[in-house]
Amino acid sequence: MHKAGFVNIIGNPNVGKSTLMNAFIGEKLSIITSKAQTTRHRILGIVNGEDFQVILSDTPGIIKPAYELQESMMDFVKSAFDDADVLIYMVEIGEKELKDEAFFNKITNSKIPVLLLLNKIDSSNQEQLEAQSELWQSKVPNAEFFPISATEGFNVQNVFDRIIELLPESPAFYPKDQLTDKPERFFVNEAIREKILIHYKKEIPYAVEVDTEEFFEADDIIRMRSVIMVERETQKGIIIGHKGSALKRVGVEARKDLEKFFGKQVHLELYVKVNKNWRSNQNQLKRFGYNQR
């Protein structure tokens, strides 16, 4: 018997959804930073075994949208309800509610199996853990409850084993050697964007999009040319930094991560361009793979 299905991870921003998916897969597919709204797309990661295929979906954190890009991000979350065989609802220690009541109602009234994961328990004491466990089990009574630490790996394997038990009998949806549904250029863009999230403050990371215009792979090296889009000239100057020092740091760190990811030498060229108000421009959002409406 072979099992296969879609397991979709949803929750508030920064609760550890990407960390959990990467832990399941054993590869860094989703970028992880301490900033909210790190994940913008719905990213599939595929875990294959001899008799199973788990298709995991990491989604953006649930927010009240303020502009067109965020509307598109929430569309990715809504789509996670449409094709899930198992739904993972993830919360963290200290959290008390989901930021969108409509999403919360969808979870509590779900007809598919829901696993409620209370993450970051390594940062709590026993009294806090018990109080939070009681709170969330009363809020989502239709869910199976697991306290976990995605960063420490605590209880992660037990959750994965339960997922496999819940999957329907089905042939594989993707070839067994496939890791994700995203093309290589997507991961180049994400590696660069992660470094921008880490090294720049305030609005800068959220005003940035990355577009890899060239990707040439030879036997011993991959040559890439990527453009960092910003919304204003002032942001361009901040991204580049004094004598190009800030941009160089982003490039060096992204290249090191990409060499690990692709397993070969990488040559990365970075440029910065102004693309005014791209976050509110439907044509631009479609170009970057967001607005699918």
C-alpha cells in the first residue's frame, strides 16, 4: 500500500512554520529569520519514502492585508484549505489567538484531520506549557494536539509519523526524486531575500523583491545574475551601502548558502533597481508570481 497527500501548514507570522517544514524535509527550502512575513509564497516540499509521499506546504503567516502584495499572500493561505489532506495549525508559546477570525473558524470547522502544534516549548516552563496546552486544546477541540520544538527537533518525528498514518492511500503525485515544485531561480531569489531580511531594518526588507534574470549551469559552476528591486531611490542607496559594502555582504553570504544548496561553485552578480510601488501593482505582482487572481 502506498500513501500520498498534501499537508498544509498555517498559522500566525513567525511561529516556526518554515523551520518545521525544513526539519521534516532535511533541506533548507523555506527561508527563516526572526522577522514576520518572511514567507511570501506557498512553497511545496516533498518527502519521499518507499511507501509514502508527503507533500508539505509552507504558507505565509496569517495577517490582515494592508496592500496588494499582502492580499496575494493571504490568497496562498486560503488555497491551503482547498487541497489539504491533513492541516497543521501551528501556534507558539505565549500566543492567545489567530489574527483573522474567519481563518480560525475554518480551522475549527474543518472536515479534514487537523494537527495542532504548540511550538517553541523549549522557551517555556512546565506551568506555562500546561496552561497553554489547556487553552489551545479548548480553542481547537477538533484537533490532535502535539507540543513541539521545531528548532530542537522535539516531538517532530512523532508528528511526521502521525501525518503518514492520516494520509490517504494514493500513488505519488510527483516523481520520487523531486524535492519541491519551485524552480532553481526561486531559491536563488529567496537566499538573497533572506540576507536582506537579516541585515536591513524597518521597511527595507518588505519593499524588496528579487528577480534572477540569468542562471547558467555548467559542470563545475553556476553563474547567476540577480536584480534586487526596491520602491524608492533612497532604498536603493541603503541596499548598496557605503562604496557597495552592504550589497557585497548580501552577495557573499547568499553565494555561500547557494553553494551548499546546489553542491557546486556559484558566481553571483547582484544589481539594484528602482521599481516604483511594485507591491501595489497587479501586473508587477503577477510577474513575480504573486497575484494569481
